[in-house]
Amino acid sequence: MSTKKITSEAALQAALDIRRKVFIEEQQVPEEEEIDAYDGLDAPCDHILA
């Protein structure tokens, strides 16, 4: 397995698309719980795509 730190809007959108499919659509997690203020490139956290 490889990992990659997300540093572009395109990569961030790809990760969010995966989360939307898996968590929101398949597992029925409410979108407001899954996607929040920390889901942006300017957030005080790192996003990693594995």
C-alpha cells in the first residue's frame, strides 16, 4: 500500500468523492457528520490518500 499527502484541489476532491461513496451513500452517514470544516486544503490537519 502507498500513501500520498493531499496537496491539490483535484486530489482533495478525489478523496472526498471516495468518502462520499463509502460513508454517505453506502453506510448512510449523514453528510453533515462526514464532511466538515476540516475538509479543505487550508484546514489545520493533513489529508492522506491511501
